[in-house]
Amino acid sequence: MDRMRRAGDLKVELLEFGLEPRFAAERDAVLADASDETAEDGAVASQLIDSFLLEHELAGGGTVLDRFLAARPDLGDEDRAMLLSWRDPVEGVFRVDAREGAALVAFNLVDERTYRMHSNLGEDGSAAVAVGDFLVTRLVPVGEDWMISGEPVAFAAEDAADVYEIAEELAWHHPEQVFRNPEKLAEGWRLQAEHRASFIELFGSDEVVVPAAELADRLEELDRHHYERTREPGDPEWAEVAGEGGSRADLRVEEWEEAETAGLVYDPEEGLGVYADFGLAEEAFADPDLVVKRRYREVISMYVRDATIPPVPVRRLAARDTAKADRVFRTLLNKPRFSWERDGEDLLRRYKPEHYAHPPLPLMMPPPGYASAGEDGGGGVSAPAARAGGPAGAGDF
């Protein structure tokens, strides 16, 4: 059987499986998380369901796709391999550049790669799409080609300006889609290394502790220093572009008022991280006896337990003196035989499994290449998003 037709049949079977009552509660919760307007849009709701089928981690473990595979021992190796490849769909905004029979040849504005895509309904499914139109959709691989997964949202060529904004927003919220392109990934790492060099030049190290009240000012200072350091001849002065990427004043939020200090750590791989009360954590790792005090214990517990905080601050602090790190964690965990060198990474992996499941990506976003071709896709490099570790909560281990 034709592989694309077979893929379409399997997708229908997977959808029917995912719509069974046993998944209703979790499926409805995914839709409920969307806004009312989004949920009422049939195409967007279809894409949310598609994400639920292929990517959503179920409460009992695994995805709907995993459950489908387990329930279908009759599937052959080729079908199983194809279905497993759907775990990582491409999400993008596609400009249709040509037709080749039943296939659409389209350029993805997000990762700037070209895809040969098919509707699972065959040629009739894409008959209404004209060359020059745009499709906001998801794709799954079928051999060397791709199949549209979920109902696409279509835009006419004259809506290009709005479409570019959608592509920019998707790229900002899903950088992993941008970095599917190896050239974009390499450019992101280059930009991040350049930004890190500006940080080190300004602060004298890749790690600095500042009063929390001065955090926004220090980051604005970094923005200016990096801009002036990398500005090309003919670029506008800093005063003309300051604030274009958003004000750093949003870091003067109420929750940071509880923090005494902020640690700015610019790791080569994890990028720029901002960690609340890093100064307190430094004191505890310098004098492990302080861990018996609640405030110190809370901060270190937060760094370890919070899955959104990368391992960087704990690794950095422990590496300064592993013998003292042993004492910190023996007290914190009530494990007198704990050894940082032996047990440290396992501890972090336990609380930060998602971090270890995926390789780090650059925090610097390269500008879209199509902007340089004269299209209104926006320009310039996005200011880096800093990984943030907020103030410690009330709990500890």
C-alpha cells in the first residue's frame, strides 16, 4: 500500500483511539487550558488534539500514541517505526511555493527549511490551497515526505504581514522548532557566545551577585554594553533602540522583593540564568553549618527541587569545594553518606528529569532570514531570555 495513504489510515485510527472515553478527562483538560476563543476555533482545537495524541504525557505515563502502539500488536515493524517518528512533529508557518502532483512544496518561516507535504485526505485535501498561501500547521514524517497532522489554519498571500507575526510568536514560544535547522542552531550558539563575552567583559566573570533591587538595572546595563560592543557601522545609537525588546523593569516584580540578592550566571550551554538569593546559597556552601537555618535550607532546596531551574547554580556552588558540598547535602537530605561526586548528578536528575531528557538550546534567537530578503518579518536579534530561579518557597526537603 502507498505509504502516504497508509499513514493517513493510521492517523485516523490513532485519532479514534485518542477520542475514546478513557482519555476524556485529560483530553478535555488540554482543551480547557486554551482560551475560549481558541477552543471554539475548529482548526486550532484540532491541532490541540493532535498535540494531545502525539506529545501529551498522560497521568499514568506515556502518550496516547504509546498506548495505541501497545494496544496494536498486529502492526508491522514499518508501521511502528513510522508512528514512533511522529513523537516529534514539526510545527510551523508554511508558505506554499509550488505544487508537485498531490504534494505541496512549502517553506517554513519558523525553521526556514522546505518541506514536501501531503494532506492525509489526498489531493482533494489540499485542492483549495493556492501557491502563495500560508498554512499554520503541524507535520509528521512519512518516508522522505511529510503529512499534515491536524487541521491547518490557512491564510491568503495578502495576509503576509499578519502571518509573519504569527511565525515570530511561534518561534519565540517554541525555539526548539527554530533550531531544527542546523544553521540556525549554529547561529544561535554563536550569538550566545558573543553575548556571554559581553557579559564577562562587563562584569569581569561569567558569574556575579547583585542586590535584587538592582537586577533590572544591571541587565539593562548588559543590554547596552552588548549592543555598543557589537554595533555595526551605520546602526542606530543605543538611545534610539533602547527598550525595543521590552523593558527590564518587568523584573522589578513583587515576588523579587523577598529576595536579598540575585545571582547572574552565564553558563556556556545553559545561557544566562538569574537566581534569587544566590548570595545566601553562596554563604551556605562556604559554611555548611548554616544549612540548619531555615532560610538557607529553603534556598538550596528550591535550587534542587524546582524543575524549572537548571542544574547550573547547584553544580557551580558544589564545584567550589566538593567536601563542603558533601556536608551541605548530608544535612539537607539527612543522608550522612551522601557524596556530591558520586550522588550529585543523580540527585539533580531525580528532580529535573526534563532537563536531562533534552539537550540545552541557545537562549539567543537568530533573526529570521526572510527579513533580509526584504519581507516584513522583523529584524534584529532577540534579547536573550534569562533562565530564572524565583524566590524560595516555604517548603524544603
